[in-house]
Amino acid sequence: MNTMITSPRPVVRSNLDFKLEHIPRFWFANNPFRTRIFDALSLTFPDGERYFIQSVRQFRDQITDPDLQQRVADFIRQEAQHGLAHDQMNDVMRQQGMPVDRFIGVLRKIFKFELENRSAQYNIAMTAAAEHLTALMAHTFYQQQDTMREAHPFVRALLAWHAIEEMEHRDVAFDVMKDIAQVPEYLRKFALLFTTFMMFHFTLYRANVMLRHDGFSTWQRIKMTTQGLPWFLGRKGILSAMRRPYLDWFKSDFHPNQHPVIAQYQVWVDHLAQSQDPIAAGEAFWQAAQQGKRLS
């Protein structure tokens, strides 16, 4: 597995307005479980992106290649914009009575501990692994129209923009990890397993807490989880479709650019250039996705 695809260059886009203040409480198909799973994942992004930035910055002085220097600079600026956008999503959840600040407080303690007590190699490995996961999710969510069909267009547009920029910088942390940090193979492989476990553990935990704040009883939350989780992780679940590209990480010759860029990437770029409207661009991007059932 060594065929490389040229990834698009990172482009920093700022001041995009997704009108998140207008979304309904349960913005995904009026389904509390699906909504709160995505909300719980979104909660991680602002401080997660800042952790990624710090992890890459630890190696910035060691980078001599001008191309990688520029890609790192653009990566940092893109991640900063992602954090700001998802901060707005957090504000929406705060207004709904969610314990956002409690969640963020825990996250900040974890990331502070990791940066202060773990090696720079460890942190860049965790960052590269998380970027692999988010790039795969970005591709999976928008490869098929059915996946995000019932999501509110404003949130769908926010996640589409994030997906586009994940395509653009998916290789940056990986190249810093491999070429500059020279992370050993055992640590690189462990990082994805550990990151995956922590991401899904905290996402499910936060979703459950938010559903409790929504007023659902313990039994109702158990029922929602039992009925809703297969949509994500069942035999034909949207995240189950990631398993083959996910496992590619464990091949000794893996590089993110061996995976294709999402087919309708240029549709989003062109529509944003024409309309200057990220919601319209997100809608065009989603409309251009493949028709039909999700692949198992």
C-alpha cells in the first residue's frame, strides 16, 4: 500500500457564519440520541484543536523544510478557526442548559497533564492519530447523502467545512510525527488505539449526561442507546464503514495521502468562492455526495 495522492493545500478561511443560534434543540432528525452524540463529539473540538496546535508547535523549531513549515503554519491557523467555530456550537449547548463548562474543565485538565507530563513524541503521536480519526469521519459522514440527510442544514454546513479542511491538512501532523519527531512504530500504533478508546468513551459519557439534562430518565437513556448505537457502530453503521481505512494505520508503510480525498471536495471550494456563503457551499457539498445506502 504505497500509492500516494496529492492532498489539496490547506487554505485558511475565517469569519464563516453558520447561524448556529437558529438550530433546534434536537437538530438531527429530531432524534435526541443522534443529536447528543454529535454534540458530545463537537464539545471536544475547541480544546482538542488547541492541544493539537501545541503538540505540533513543540517541533516547529526543528522543521527546516520550507514546504512543511508553511503547511504547519496553515494547519495551526485552520485548527484555531475550527476551535472558534465549535466554541459557538458550545454556546448553543450552554443556552440549552448543558454542563458544557464542566466537560471543558475536565478536558483542559487532561490536555494540560498530557502536555506537561508526557513526551513531545507521545503528544504528536496522539495528535496524528486523532487527525486520522477525524479525517476518516469527515470522509465517511459526507461520502453518502443518506448519512447526513436528516441533519439540520446549518450544522451540516459547519461539519462540511470542517470535513473540507480535514482533507487539506490530514497529512501535516503525520509528517511532523514521522519526519521530525521520528516516533517509534509501537507508539504510533498504540496512539490510535488509545485515542479511539478515549474518544468514544468520552463521547458516549457526555451524550448520556446531556440526555439526562434534557430530562430523559435512566431507562429512557438506556433504550435510546440500545436503539441508537447500531446507527453508528452496527454492521452497516456509519462508523463501521471506516474499518478498512482505519486499520490501514497499522500498516508499516501507511501515509494519510494513500487515502482518496472526498470526491466532491472541489464542489465545496467552488461554491464558497462563488457565493461566499458557507451554508450554501455546505449544501452543495452534501447534495453532490453519492446517492444510495451507506456501504457496509
